[in-house]
Amino acid sequence: MSEAYIIDTVRTPRGIGKVGKGALADMHPQHLAATVLRALAERNNLNTADVEDVIWSTSTQKGAQGGDLARMAALDAGYDMRVSGVTLDRFCGGGITSVNLAAGQIMSGQEDLVIAGGTEMMSLTMQIAKEEMAAGLPQLGMGSGNARLQAVHPQSHQGVCGDAIASMEGISRADLDALALESQKRAARAIEEGRFDRSVVPVYKADGTLALDREEFPRPGTTAEGLASLEPSFGKMADMPLDKDGTTFRGLINQKYPDLKIDHVHHAGNSSGVVDGAAAVLLASKDYAEKHGLKPRARIVATANIGDCPTLMLNAPVPAARKVLAKANLTVEDIDLWEINEAFAVVAEKFIRDLKLDRSKVNVNGGSMALGHPIGATGSILIGTVLDELERTGGRYGLVTMCAAGGMAPAIIIERI
């Protein structure tokens, strides 16, 4: 089996995902994807005709984000017309999955040069969600289109699920706020020290003027007192009638866990930020890298996918991490750096506790609570982040995983070269 190498990673800065406020919010998603594809080609002097596929992640494939963004972005970036593209959806986990699939194609010997990545314009997806609610479309969470599925596997809103897990685990709001504050502090330090500079590429408007060249979402002035003052985000939402039968998000969880009293502990400060962004990862076989003078930065050690309870939705990262460690024949102690997406504070806090991790090795440059979570792109961003940090610190192994709707989690382990 061939080795799959990571040659390079790039990403855009993350812009605030709100129309009229975010620097990227008036752009087409294709433009963000083309930005990172173009940067990879230029930085690595690629003959784009050699790129055998572009595997892309976009969760909300509607409106401007529909129509196979991978292929359209490759054309927009000026790639050779022979470069094909496919766009996938694993909800939040797609940015890891796109890289895992690209690695699998190379490791199997079917392809030699593949680009993986993702784009999500949360400014667009939030607008789509508002329009669907205004039109009276069902808001019963993932799988809502199939009443039988909801009866067997009720699937609620992810924020209510986060509150439910914290309630079940006895994790306090104070602990979650402390993690959120630490995320802001670590992100501020990383930005100040230029730890993201190698991967971040600026985004320009169509007229050539600069749109964004820095992270737009972080709030370095965040304090413990400020976090403590924020109202919980999902209490009212949990009890909002979703259909004519009076189904609620809380009720969906209580179908499976009837005795669970949900305390609402998540809010805007300890949940992932709503942002726009894109990221791309260039992967190559050993033979192609050697023949074309590409210097590998890391190799793919192992990948894995797993499902868990869809009603709680957010608990799969721990079993995913254990599964990928077993595939790699590694232990928790072998991993130098961990990236667990901070979809909600409880996801990262439970992950740390369950695996008994050293907190100084987890999300060392902050996470999505501070930097934002552009759904389909985040996994690819985190792979680049952990690689940059392994190089900065001289570490060997990094593990990246994240929760995804439907109760899933992909995972990947990379080894710095």
C-alpha cells in the first residue's frame, strides 16, 4: 500500500458569518474555494493537469453552495479542465472526510495527486434556514423528512443535545465557560505569535481589493464575568413547537431519555462561532512527490469513522479517537497534539475527561469557540492547524476528530515528516 503524504495546507481567514457584518459574507462560496485552490497551485508550482480529483466538503448544498462546488471552484481557480471534482456532505465532519477519502485513493494506488478540502458560508446557510422557517418548513432536526426515522431515532437540535449531554455528565456551566475562556486566550496568543501565518491566505474581491487577511471572529477581550452574564441560547428553542402535534426539541430527546432534566448551559460564548471560510489540503503519493520535487510535510497514519447515539448526536468523537488509535497501533500517550472541534464546549470537555488527556496538548491554539466553525471546512482547517503546530513544536503525531450530525465522527492521525 502506498503512502499518502500531505504536501501543503491552506485556508482563508474566517469571516463573521453574518450578511452586512462579515467581510466575506457578500462573496460567492465558489470564490472562497477557488481562493484556496489557486493558492495551493501557486505555492507548490503545480501542473494542475496532474490533479486527479478535487474532493470537497460542503454541508448545506443549497442555493449558491449547490451544484458540485469542487468542480466549479477548480474551473474558477484556473485549473486544467481535465481536473474533476466531487462534493460531499458529512455535516460538520466533512472536512476531515474529504481528506480521508483523498488519502484512501492515494494509498490504494488509484490516484497520485488529489486535493481535499471544504467550504461553508455560514452567512448563506443561516439565511437559508431563516427562509425555510418563514416558509413553514419542518424544523425537526436531521432526518425530519422521515417520520418513521424520527420515531426510532429522534434527532434534536445540536445545541439542545449539548445541554442534554452536559446535564447527563454533570458538567457545570462554570467548567464550560472556563474552557471557552481558555479557547479565546489560546487563539489570541496564536494570532499574536503568527502561528497561523503559514496556512492562512488572504481573500481578495473580484476587483482585486483586499477582502480579509486576518481572523475576524475572535474576541480577545472575553472575560469570565462576561461569559457568566450571557443568557443560555437553547432554553426557549428547546420548547418551541415544531409541528402541529406540538413536538419540541426537548421532547425529541426525552423520547429516548424520559427521565433526563435538561439544564441549559450553552450560550454564544461557549458554543462555536458562526463564520465563513474555506480550506484545502494537497495530498500526493510517494512516487509523485519524489518525481516532481514536492517535499512532504506529513503522512497519513490512519483514518476512521464511527456512529453513536443520533439522539445525543455529539458523543461520537471519543469512540472515533479510540478506533483510529487502534488502527494505528498507537495509544493516547503517543499523540503529541489533539484537535477536537469545539462545536459546543461540552464536546471538548467530555472528550478531554473521557480520554484523560493532558489539557496542554488539546486545541493548543484555541478552537471554534474562539475562531468559528465554517461547517464543511472546519475539519480541513484543523488538519492544517495541527500540522503547523507539530512543525512548530517538533511533535510527531497529531489526532483530529469532530462530532457530526446524525451522531457520527470521522478521525485522522497524521505524522509529521
